[in-house]
Amino acid sequence: MINKCLFPVAGYGTRFLPATKAMPKEMLPVVNKPLIQYGVEEAHDAGMRRIAFVTGRTKRAIEDHFDITYELEDQISGTAKEDRLGEVRALIKDCTFSYTRQIEMKGLGHAILTGETLIGNEAFGVILADDLCVGTSAGVMSQLMAVYDKYQCSVVAVEKVPAQEVDKYGVVAGEFIEEGLMRVSDMVEKPPADQAPSNLAIIGRYILTPDIFAILRETAPGKGGEVQITDALLAQARQGKVIACRFAGQRFDCGSVDGFVAATNYFYDIYKKTQG
């Protein structure tokens, strides 16, 4: 059973300036809940109770969010407003939260390696909060967990993207071994459309086996001068140890303004129904 999930949250969120000048992008609200809480709830639903954050400067609000706020809770105690804290209180009760800092921004691979001190020698999940996912029958991380339980190797969530957008993602190729599951043989970070091995793009959900840390330590900076998790996963894929899962559900790219607005509209429709 995997019980740890790593959240790399050290990025600056420059696409949302000036809102993110002093506030973590992960704390931007999608309706009445911060983006990061959706991700932690997904991890919790998948059975992960030990939540690890790789943070940076200006990220203190994330730590405060997953903690008791005595003054606020005293003020609203006994009122209808108290119910609005029910979901985050449940997370605080059920989960433990740990934090370490990424001093320099050297890419997602480097951020994951920074989290080794919180993870140790065991398989773990990774959620990028920018990708807000809604599963159909189960959450996306729960779907990846089911694949890991069967194959006992690293698992990445993928979805089809338009050919003109493949240069924004890590792209995979391989052989389908069952419906929706591909054993990965190749992956390329942000390829030009005419060099992409497929149009199946990795999104921000992973389950990684602990040998990924040793691989990352030996991984040279790649695309953009950053340590790419795609390059490390390719080393595992060459040994047949990476499965790509075409998840059932919908992803909102909340790292972009368009995706953030789409997610807000989607969850606002749900909010209106629950309030009605």
C-alpha cells in the first residue's frame, strides 16, 4: 500500500502575476477551495495519508492552510460558517503533513529529488496541483494506484492532446498491453510536433518507485537546462518498468488562465447545485 504523496509546490506561478506576487499559486481559489486542497483530497481518496510538500519562499500559506487556525475557528464556532471548514478539518485529522524547501528551481526532476528526504525508500505518488483532475468512476490517483497494484512499477497518467500542443508536455510511446494501458518504450520532453513519438502526453499524476531517486541523481540537465523527470523515467522505461495509464476523467490545466477559468466554471456549476 502506497501511503505517501509528494507535492512539488515551489514554483513561482508567473503566469498569474500580480496575484501570485505574494500568494502561492496553489492557494488560488477554485470557487471556495484552494487549488492545493483539491490535490490533497485526491491523494487522500487514494489512501495516501502522509502528504509531503517541496516548497519554496512565499509558500508559508500552504503550511498554514493545513493547520488549525484557533482565532478564526473560535470566531465561527457554533455558527453555520463552521461547516465550511469540514473538509479541510477532515484532512488535517486523517493526514500528516511534512515540508522541505527547494532552494533553487532546477526543474520537476530536481524538485522530486529534493523530496527524497520526506519519502525514503518506498514507492510514492506525485501530484502537480496545477493539473486539477476529475475522475469518472474514481480519482485519477486512485486509478494509478490500481495499475501499480497490478504491475508494481512506475505509472504515469496520460491523455491525448492536439498535435500542436505536444511541445508543452512529456510525450510517450510504446505498446498497449491492455485497454488504456501502455508499456512505455520511449518518451520525449516537449518535442516539436513533427518529432513527437505520439500525441499521448504525461499530465501531473505519477506513481514512482524509489529507484527513481538514484536515477535522478545521475540525470544531467536536459530541456531548458532543468533536470527532467521524463529523462529519469526513460531510464526506467528502457527496462520495461513504466506503464502509461489513459485515465478516465477530465483534466483542467490550472497553470494557465484559460484552464483555471474553465475549472472555476465547472466547479461553480457543482457548487450551485449543492447550494440549491
